[in-house]
Amino acid sequence: MSDVTIIGMPRSNLTRTVRIACLEKEIPFAFSSRNVQPPGHPPTPELLRNNPFGKVPVLTHGQFVLYETAAICRYIDDNFPGPLLRPVHAEKAARMNQWISVAMTRLDPDIIRNFVIPMFFADDVTRRDPAFTTRMNEMTDRIRHDLSALDAAYGDGWVCGDRFTIPDMMIMPMIHYLNAMPGGPEMLANAPNVEDAFARFKARTSAAQTDPLLPEKLLKSA
């Protein structure tokens, strides 16, 4: 049995990121959703013992416990043999850190927290609320801007060039959710480099093995 365990929720985009990192690094690991609270519920005492902020993902490696997605991915890359998950050239490494920061401070709030989650959980009454429609239209405009910047970054294949690296592991699960939302494919159609990267991402073994199995046809027709 592996002494590496990833604690999180199967449909969490950030939990998926660290699972992808383990698979790309080719290290064995266990995945556990036990004692993780459902969305919208307070964190469980068990989770708080591993992360005082009550968030996932969490990595345990023997007695060592680590939280925060970027920190976990870097730890995996630094401490295990296997393919490098980040570039070694100084400029590309700096670019990687830039996009990790953008992914966490801009893309995750815009795409996941303020668009995907509200759209996913909105009932019919909420969807007909003009205020909700206005908020979603505002977020759509903001995400289109984000995708324009991303599209330029993906001009060379991946954000750090021709290799799939940590920021791609963070961004592509967000794009997966965006693509499943009403209006998502139309937004992505205006970002062909991102669309192409997403198609290549879906073909990777690590993506297939961590697919959250979204009911995409249902979501797009909602």
C-alpha cells in the first residue's frame, strides 16, 4: 500500500489537480473522501485536524501532512522520481509560477466559485431571477477576458511551452467544468488554443483516470 494519500472530493477541481500530479509523476497513491464534508457544509473535525482551514486537497506522506494545491504539487515533484512536472529554465519556471498564481487568484474564483458552482446549483426559480442572470452575464464577460489571456499563453501548446506542467494541471480541470456549463462551449470557441489544449488534456491517461464524470449533456441543456 502507498504511504501517499490524497484527501479530497472526487469532483473538486483542485483535488483533481493533485491526483493528476501523482499520476503524471507515476507514483502510487491512495485517494480518500472519507470524513470530507459535502459542499456547503462545515468542515469535519477529522479534516480540520489535517488542515485548520478546512479545505481540500490534503496530502499525507507517512507522518507528513501538507495542504494547498500548489504546495502539494511542488512537493510531489521535488520528492519523488519520475517525469518533471515543471520546467527547469529560469524564465519558464517563472512563467509557471505566474500561471499558478493566476490560476488560484483569478481563474478559480472566476470560473469555478462565481460561475460553475452558482450555475450548477441554481434551481429553475433562481435561473429566472433577473439578478442572477445579470450576475452570470457579468461573469461570462469576465471569463471571456480570462480566456483571451489564456489563449495567448497556450499559443505554444501549454502555458510553459511544449510540456504539460503544474499550471496546466490546475487550469485544465477548470476548463473541463466550464465546458460542461450552459454557454461554456461558446466561450471556449473564441479561445481555439485553449480548446486545443483541452482536447489534448482529455486524451491524457491522468485526465481519464480522474474524470469527475459530469453529466455534461444535462448540464449544457439546463
